[in-house]
Amino acid sequence: MTSIQATRIRKGMLLQLGQHLFRVLGFQHVTPGKGPGFVRAKLRNIRNSTLSDQKFRSDDFLERVTLDSREMQYLYQDGDNYCFMDTETFDQVSISKGTLGDSVNYLRPEMTIQVEFYESEPVGIELPQAMDLKVVDTVPGIKGATASAQVKPATLETGLVVQVPPFINTGDMVRVNTETGEYLSRA
């Protein structure tokens, strides 16, 4: 474990507060007009999946948990659990949807990914910054539409729905930012 200043926490980090491990789901730096700044963080307890909002002073130090990563292959979904297989030992582990959070929107069968472990317990996955996914459903583009801010919803192969420009059609590959879930470009 390493100590980090509260202002350095980022989405996806794992923190130890007391005896519990928390995944950072989101954070906001707040600088009020009067008084010292602080960090407001939305956290999920990785063992029981409860959500909590925490407030940290800017000069607080938090314990960041160091994780071990193993290369694993995503196999299948079984209810609210997702099954992964170690590519070296062929051991299988199951991770709950609550533990994975929004990461489930980017899982494709048979993809190889880094699974994070705390001691021997799987606590999450490490996604690339951006992924290329296929559009499986979207409304047809409107010919001659020139409005620059025009977007339409598109359902991707993993079930994720993103807002895309009007020229994207069903069957196209698009690049999506895995942190924000936003369309980046055509792939």
C-alpha cells in the first residue's frame, strides 16, 4: 500500500479506509469561496457492493491499495457473475457485476484482459483507455444533416448505448472511451 494525497485520487483506484476496500467511482475537487478545498468521492465497497459518498480534506492522505494483475480471458456471463480464466494456469474465477461496475459494458467473449487481485481475491479488471466496438443497432443517418451538434443513440455489441454522429450506421466499428463511455471516432 502507498499513501497518496486526497487530491490525487482517480476513478478506478482502490482505497483502504479502515478495514474496508473501496473502488473510486467518481470524484470532484471542490474549492469553496470560503475555507479550504476538499475532494468529494463516490466509493463502492468491493466486498458488499454498498455505495458511499466521502469527503476528504485536500491535505488528507489515503491508503492506495497495490494490486496484482493477471492476464485472463473473459469466458461468459452467468447471471450477475462474470467468469474469467487464467491464461497460464487455466484456473477460473467469477467476479460479480457489482464488483465490476461499468466495466461490464466493455466485455466481449474470449477477450484477454488484466484482472486485478487483492491478495487472492479478484477485485476488478483493467480496461484499455479506448476500445473498438461494433454498432449493432442505430437509426439510419439523415442525408444532408449539417448541424454540428447533432447526435443519435447507437447500441454496441456489448449492450452499451452511446451517442454517435449521424453518419455512423449499423455494422460500423466505433472507438469508445472506457472511462467516460463517450464516442471518440470511427474505427
